[in-house]
Amino acid sequence: MENTTIKGFLKYWLDSVMRGSIRQSSYMAYRGYIENHINPSIGTEELLAVKAERLQAFIGELTEKGLASKTVRSIMLMLRGALECAVDYEYIIKNPCDKVRLPRLEEKEVIVFDESDQKRLENTVMHGGDKRYFGILICLYTGLRIGELCGLKWDSVNFAQSTIEIKSSLNRVITYDGGAKKTAVVEVAPKTKKSRRTIPLPQFLCDLLKKLRKESNSEYVVSMKNGKAVEPRMMQIVYTKLLNEAGVAYVSFHTLRHTFTTRAIEFGVDVKTISEILGHSNTMITVNRYAHSLFGQKRKMMERFNHFFGQATQAQIFFKRHLIE
């Protein structure tokens, strides 16, 4: 135990403690954090000797390398969990991560398609020759993530109830086949209970899916010509192709999800409903991410009091005059 290095303990923790209890994608992400960032910097240091000051300096190193604050936080939260296990197993007495300050999360600007660009996209989908384009339309009106779209199967579409059930996702993850670093597309269950959800469909989209179902030769709603699933990387290519055909400037695929959410807010849908449709683990994620759009709705709501106040004042004047007369 005295000669245990951080690298040695993390290998034991990941392969003996965590493997089998976490998703494959999480396992590969943790392995990447360890091999690409932790081991090259502090891996050879003794577990018993590591102090909060050293870990704080490690955070500085990660930041200087240009890693996003979200990635740095993810690495350190994983390390905190691993060292908490070291405390439980009596390798160390206290967790040095407890006194470390994590960088603040940098909220990225939420970019959405304006109404004219959205209509251009929709028109291109309806008149384009690539049936995979309909996946973009689905995302615009349900807020699905790209992996959820790629993993959506026909048995998850309930035409009688006009709903879709999100119960799987296709993700490309890093694997180590025979020691060689590779990637593979895997079907995984939703990350959280809230991610597994049922989404009601607008009638036009349900009718469109019925037509697509009759023409489909695949178990997947969006598929290649041979019936195989469209993997996320290919869906990105299809999306870029659609943007080019529609004459719309490139923005990330996630903009479809942001656009759906912003439109829902504009329509006056309450935050809890939006959060459940998106599959957020709690409503605060929705509130924090779409604070600007929500503030716009609050302003519109408050402006309605101007009309209300004007009406009330006129009524008061009328009754006052009536009583005087």
C-alpha cells in the first residue's frame, strides 16, 4: 500500500471496482481521462503523498492545455470518486479532492435557427431526395439528441397514441481491441431515468412517420438504403448536406434541440413540461441553459400588465363617473 501510485490505484479502481457497474461509454471516457490526462501528469506520484495543493496545480495544467472547464470538472469529479473509494478501502485517510476548487462552468451561448432558416430547412426536407433528411425534421419537433434519433426504432413509435418512446441511443465510443485504440458504434440504454421518456408527437409528424413506415425496409426510423442504422457520424454528414442544400450557415447538430426548446418557450410551454420532453435530469438544467429565452417570455408576460392596468383604470373612471351622476 505504501508504494501504490495514483496510476496503479486508478487502474485497479477502473477495472476491478467500476467495470460492469457503469455504462461502456462512461468506462471509455474514464479510461481516456486517466490515460490522456492524469497518468502523464501525476500518475507516478504516490497515492499516500498526494495533496490538495498538487491537485489544484494539476487543474491549472489542464486549463493551460486548453481543456474546457466542463472537461476539467469531469476529470476531477471522476478522480474525486476514485479517491473516495481509496478512503473507503483505507489506502488513504482523507480525500485530497475535498479541498480542491473546480473551475466555473462556462455556459456556451445557445444558438437557434431563426424562423426563416427553420422554414428553409423544412422545405428542403420535404422536397429533397434524401429520406434521411426527415431525421432533422424529427429533431426540430421533438428535441431529440443525435444518438437518440439514430437509435430510434419503429417499435418505439406508437401511432395510436401519437408518441415515441426513447429507450436507446446509438453512440460512437472508444474501444481498445487487442490493445489498439479504435472506435465502435454501440447501442446503449438512456443515461438516466429521465432520459427514458415518452414524447407526444404533433399530428403532422405522426402522419409523416406513418408514410415513412410504409416505405421503410428497416427496424430503424432513419436508416441507410440497405436498412442499417445511420450512425451519429454519418447523421452529422447528412445534416451538413441538408444545410448546404437549404442555403443555411453551418451550426452544430445540437442547434436543432436548442431550436425546439426555444420555440416551445415562445409558445408558452411551462419549464417542467419542456424539461421532461428533453429528458433533463432536473428542471434547473433547463432553466440555466435557456435563461435568456425564458427571460424574454417573462418580459412579454409582464408587458401584459400594461394592457390590464389600462383596462382597470378605464373601468374605475367609468364607475366613478356613473356613481357621481
